[in-house]
Amino acid sequence: MTPIVQRGLYYEEFEVGAVYAHRPGRTATEADNVLFSSLTMNTQPLHLDAAYAATQPFGQRLMNSMWTLATLVGASVTQLTQGTLVAQLGLSDIAFPAPLFHGDTLYVDTEITEKRLSSSRPGQGLVTMRHTGRNQDGTVVATASRVALMWCVDAAGDGTAP
């Protein structure tokens, strides 16, 4: 029996307009926030200092927005790009329209907004994705557009092509 390899999608498998719901969600914890902020040398007291954050407009610590962005993109990997990505080319239109707090759960959906074959890299194509993160109440807490350079199925040469 041939094993089935978990992978993302090849360029040809992406369809403009398709929306992917990445589940399960990810519940943000205090440990996530403190560790991520510390590892990235982000000493912003809005992430680390509960007493200070309590005196600020949201009244509590905010999740580090870079953690939110990384988790937003990371949630899509197994379903879309695992093993089929050549490179991430860029992120744009990043926004955090509402806060994410400890204890909130981040749910991510991705819409494929554009795709085209690479003119300079045969066997590869560019896919534009629009990631949207919502909390458990459905409030949008993060959005970002991402351009990924993806393998075409015949050029991948990794043994996972169908």
C-alpha cells in the first residue's frame, strides 16, 4: 500500500475565489504572549505588564500582534503550503482591526485572490492569499495578504505529486 503524504496544494490545485477554513482554532495564552514577546525582544508593556495594561484603553494585556500575524499565516500551512511552497515572497495590507486577548481563540480563513505562472521561474507559480483571523465571537482581529511562490505539480520532484 502506498502511503498518503500530508502536503499543501500545488499551483494547479489553487482556485481563485476558493475559501479555506483552517481548523482547529488556536487559543492564545499568557505563556504564548510572554514567550513570543521575550523571544523577539519586544518589551512593550501592553504585552508583558498587567498592572500597566490595566491603566490603558483596553484594560488588559494585548496579544503581541506579531504573534497574531505569525499564527494567522501558520494556521494555513498544513492545508495550503506544506511541502509545496518554494518561498514566501511578501506580506501586505496587514491590519489588526480589533484586539486579541489571552484566552481568545483565533480562527483563520484564507481566500485565494489571484494566481499566475512565474515568467522567470519555470515550474513555479505565484499565488496571492488573503488571510482573515477572527476571535471566538466572529470579530475580525487580523487580516493580511500574502504572495507565495508555489511549485507546479510536474516540477516539484519531491515524490508527493499525485
